[in-house]
Amino acid sequence: MKLAQLLEGLEYRLVGVDPECDIPSLCYNSLQAEPGCMFVAIRGFKTDGHKYIPSAFERGAAVAVVEEIPAGFDQPCIVVSDSRKALAMLAANFFDHPERKVPVIGVTGTNGKTTVTNLVKEILERSGKKCGLIGTNGNMIGDLFLPTERTTPESFELFRIFADMVEAGCDVIIMEVSSHSLVLDRVYGIEFHSAMFTNLTQDHLDFHITMEEYARAKAMLFSRCAHSVVNIDDPWASVMLGGSCEDHKTFSAKDPAADYYASNIELGISGISFDLTAEGETLPVHLGIPGMFSVYNALTAIGCCRSLGLELREVLHSLSMAHGVKGRAQVVPTGTDYTVLLDYAHTPDGVENILKAARGFAKGRVIALFGCGGDRDRTKRPIMGKIAGSLADHCVVTSDNPRSEAPMAIIRDILPGVEETGCSFDMIEDRREAIRHALSMGRAGDVIVFMGKGHEDYQEINGVKHHLDEYEEVMKYFGK
């Protein structure tokens, strides 16, 4: 691609660069530089891409995109004010704007994003549409699964995935949009067809510092969409509704004035049922995923699919046949007289939601196994401990992904919250041992809830990911 074509829409200054030169590829990691490529220097949290410009040129880069020219640097470069935004715009141009060729749906919120995106994908596919999906559990092009490292990829990878999805014939792209991706301009330049807001509870405050900043980050999405569907039962809804989106729709399980209103809610181990009042009629809804949070996830998915023009009755019929998502309120078939649930709950709200769901159908005790991630918001650790201790009959406090922190230090941060409730607990650092211990406690009617790992099949310790799949561990325990 000609450089001038690649730079369309950007404000820049050329230094020693021929605008008619050909650029065969882009990269922002100097180790991926190749002859003739453009290297984009991005300032990160741990290092600055400007330091690696010489390395990129040693590998054959023809030009660098920089925010400032390094001292003594005399190679061709393009000066921009913000290289992160520039990378997104360059990527969109390089891949010929795939985001403009099909509707892009964005789902944001602390909890529920993965379940909602998967529900929407399943409903749309039952209507004959081929979908691309980008999210925490991985990316999918139709039935093709592609592993991923983060909820929302860096902008260059994101536009490349978009291009692959368009080429594969996808009719719609559905993606989880993290607060990090909005602040760090990974989704810069994308005009979303529809944006969904699930909820906002404490998470990522190591990055955003305050809930107000966290909310403002999420709200950025609602100034970049044509349609929105917002949970007005959430106290932060007004921040999302303040965005410049022209067509706001709302949903609620409390306010009959909402566009999508759920009433007569029934919760059980096999799923949820409720009456939906929308568009002048009231219709029955069923979703085979337990928990009150499933009511909200269903409402989000319904609103999303209606924004794409699907008929309401068709949406509800498809929803009734939808399957659960791996690691989200997932029942493990143990063949015992007690229930084992796996859930990704790793925030105070997530812990509360899944334990309330378990408490709703448990005929015996609720046993909660959980930990907290290392190198993340420490303030939520005792909060999660207190919530678990308040809702469970017994807690098994263990390790999650300790990352660079000492596992026992994290556990000690959690314990004051558990102790405050008076709930009995065991403290077992080794998660495999903790799983076996929790399972050994099971009695008829009990519900044992493993929280924090969900779909993850690893445990990250000191920068190394060790294989750990809780579903496998449960099956091994029962000799299956």
C-alpha cells in the first residue's frame, strides 16, 4: 500500500519520507519488524516503544511513526501527536476499513459481557446469520475458534481480525469492549452499530483509580454508536445514557417504564423464566442459565438483537434454546447428589451474583471456593471475602492467578472480610488441593461453587502459565 493512502485521515508531519513509497506491513513490536515495514512506536506502562526504534530499523523497517523524534535519530519518520490513535487509524486504512462493511456490536460492563455476546451470537446464527465474536473466552469466526490473550485485542490485531471475519462472510461482528480498550484507543475510530451496557461494579481500580473514572471510560462507547441498550437498574446508567448515541433503549427488572421490562421472575437450578413487556405486548421468556443475573443478560441480548432488526418472537424462541457459556454458572455433571458450579466471578458483584443464585436453589449448604488475582486492585479482596462469607455456609480461600505476588499475601488480604462474617473457612494455598478438599465436603443437597477461573485453563504464577482446568480437576476427582 502507498504510504499516502495509508496515512489518509491522520494529522502528521513527514521527515525524510517519500509519500509514494510502498509499505508492505505494519507492526508495533520491534521483534515483528520486517523489510520495508512501518514501525509504530507506542508508549506503554512498562516500556516505551520509542526505545525500540533502532531495533526495528535493524530488522528492516523503512519508516517509524513517532510522537517525538529521538535524539540523534536520522531515519525516515512520521511525527504524530498520539501514536496509539495513529495505530488504530493506520490499521483501519491498511485493512481497507472492514469495520464499515458489517455491523459491529459492542458489549461493555463489569459482568455479563461474555455471556451476552455468546447469547447474541447463538440467536443470530439461528436466524441464518454468520457471526464473528471477539471476547474473553476467545475469538470465533462462525464455528472456527481462535484463542486470545485479552478481552479486546490491540487495534492492529483487532482490525486484522475484522478483515478476516469480513472475508469469511460474517454478517455481524459482536465484541466485548473492555474499559482498558476504550481508554487505550484499541477501538479508536470504530463506529458501532449498537452498544450494550450490562452493569458497573468494582473492578480494575488499579488502572482507573476511581469508580467515576471507570464509568467515564465505559461511557466512551456510547458516543460511538448508532443504537444503545442500557441497564437502568444500574446506578451508573445515567453516565452511559449521557453519551451522544441517537437511539437509546433501556431494560429493567424494576422499572415498568423501561423499553424491555422483566416481571414475574422465576429462578431455578435449570434456568430462569419471566414475562417480558416490550413494544406493547407481554411475552414469556425462558433461558436455561440459572441466577438473577441471567435475567439481565437475557434482556441485554434481546435488546441487542432487536436493534439489528430481528423479530421479537424469533429472538425469544432462539433464546429459549440457547446454551450456557463455559465457565459461566456452568454445572459440572458429577453424578453426585450435590451440585458443582464453575463461574468466572472475580469481582465483588460477580461473587455476590453467583452465590445468591446458588443460595436460591441449594437444598443444603453453599460452599464457596475462591481467591483473588495478584497485581490487581487490592481493595476488593476483603470485600469479596465479606460477600462470600455472608452468602456461603463455608469458604475455602485459595489462590487464583497470583501473578507476581505471594499467594499467601493475597489470601491474608481476603481473610479479614471472611472473618468479619463469622463464616467458617479453610485456607489452602494450593488450588488443586483446595478443589479436592471442597469436593470432599459435599453432602446431599449442597452446592459447591468454584469462583474466579471459569473458562481459564491455567494458573499464572510469576509470569508462567501452568495448566489448571477446574472442569478437568473435578472430573479427575470423580474418576471420570
